[in-house]
Amino acid sequence: MSTILGVFMPRRLVITKPGSPSVLDVIEFDMPSPKDGEVCIEVHYAGINFADTLMRLGLYQPRPPFPFTPGYEVSGIIHSLGKGVKNFQVGQRVVAAMPTGGQASHVTASVNRVIPLPDEMSLEKAASIPVTYITAHHILHHLGNLKPTDSVLIHGGAGGVGTAALQLCQWAGVSKVWATASGHKAHVIKKYGGVPIDRHNEDFVDLIKQATNGRGVDHILDPISGENLKRSLKVLAMGGKVYTFGMSAAAPTSKRSLLKAYFAWRKTPKLDPLKMMSRNQGIFGVHMGTWNDEEVIAEQLYRIMEGIKTGKLDPVIDSIFDIEDAAKAHQHIHDAKNIGKVLLKFK
């Protein structure tokens, strides 16, 4: 990291072109200036999500043109204030949900996307909240109107969104929850009240049908898509809802393969609205990065913060990588080694 007259230059992660983790680079840039109604945040931690790895592979939309800086969530302290900002102050600890560009040492954000942190909350845990918990909360509550009597199937139950969804189900008093994951991650799912399904050695369709006497479940969270989404529809109950929020099936490894992505896309079911109508079922595509109702985002962030302050929610942090090791962080996620959230550290 270089300095100008003793001042450290801001740095940001850049995806230079589509490809393996080797295409990631860290570059210096000029200090950003907040516009009216914005703050500039000195970032201490930024979250990484599977969507970032798919964008790096060129398999995720929407995304900025290459080269660009990814990142939807940050925590840190306020560096400077834009005009008209009255409810924040320089040096204040905050968390922010970013539309993109969050994996940088300094970012600007609309005050509508920024929330002050209570003293008892660490910056690490704060950075684990915006994408995973807002996605899970948006699915289960804003879209799903989750009730204690509902049943839920969570694919990728040991990941960031998965562990957040398990905790939200517990908080809502939902007892019928199943979650798929690698067998060695079963303890995490059990910890948060779910029934683990080994995604490598067990058939979730058979298990769900047996457990529900053929009825199926009311809510299915699917970040995998492809064949997995097609099979998920087989266990969707009458009046049930499926939420698709990713396509990890298109990136089984860290290397870019348009052929594998194409086959995953080909296996994704072509939905028939009339057939779904007969069973009163629904399917939602969820992408919080494109959701533009900032009031809804803020409401959900405050609700999530309430859950954390009362001990109902507890972000699961798998690992923290220095920004210079971002390629290792991406590979860690590709290898499905993480349980919970992976963070990048700037301080």
C-alpha cells in the first residue's frame, strides 16, 4: 500500500475480466467524495457472496462491465458526510447495504442504506448481515409471510443465507425445517433447529415426501437452480412458494466453463404458469442487489438488528481474509469449505 504525503491511498478489489480467481486484483484509487444525502465509509470489513464468484466468471446478471469492483455489504466508520446529512457523524460505526462496489477501503452510500451500530455489535458481525440476512428475511417474511405452522426446505443450509434462514425460522417458531448441505456440515443445521439432508448421499425428494406424507413443503429456498430447481418443484406443497436466488449449478468449480453453465441453464425447468395455477403455487426470483425500494431494505435491516440485539439471530462467520488474499477467499467458497459468511478485511 503506497502513501501520498503520509496518507494511505484507498484500495479496491477489481475483477479485471471473466475467469478464475487469478483475475482478481487490488488497485489504488482516489478518495471518493459523498454527494448530497450520502456518507463516505472507511470500510473495515466487506462481505463476499457466491454471487461475487459468479460475476467473476461472467455468469451473473446484472453486473457492471469489466473491470469493476463487486460487493454488496460493508461495515466500518464514517469518514466524511455529504451535504444535508444530519443524523450521522464522522467516526460513527455503521453497516451499509450497497448496490455494488462494496469491496473497497472507502465507499460512498446513500444514508437510506446505512444504519448505525450499537456498541455491543462487532464490525465483523455487522458486515455479515446485509446480503445474507436481508435475502433470507425478504424471502421468508416480505414475500413468504412465514407462519409458525409452515414448513421450509433450505438448499445450501450451511452457507450464509442458509444459516440466516435457519435462524429466522427458529425466531418465527417454525419447527418443520429441512436443509441440504454436505454431510460434515450437519451439526450446523441441527444447531439451528433444522433437519440436515446430506446433499451428496441422500435424496431430498424422497426424504421430504416421506416426512410430509407426500404433501411437500410450503417454502423452498434454492440458490442452486438447474436440475435442483426442477426436483425441488416435486416437493412443493399445494399453495407453496419457491424462491430462486442464484445459480451455483452453473459454476461447479472456480474455472469458467460456458459449456457447464449452458447445461445447467438447459436443465432449469421451463415453468408452466397454468400448471402452477392449478396447484396455487408461486415462484419468485430474488436479487436484493436490484431491489430499489430502500425503505423496505431499511425496515428489514432494523428488524434484523433487533433480532441480533435480543440474541434471536447470531451471524455465523466462517473466515476472514485480507483483501490481498481475495483470490483465496473465492477459492474457499468455490470449494464449499465455508460454514456461514466469508469476509474481506481492509484494516
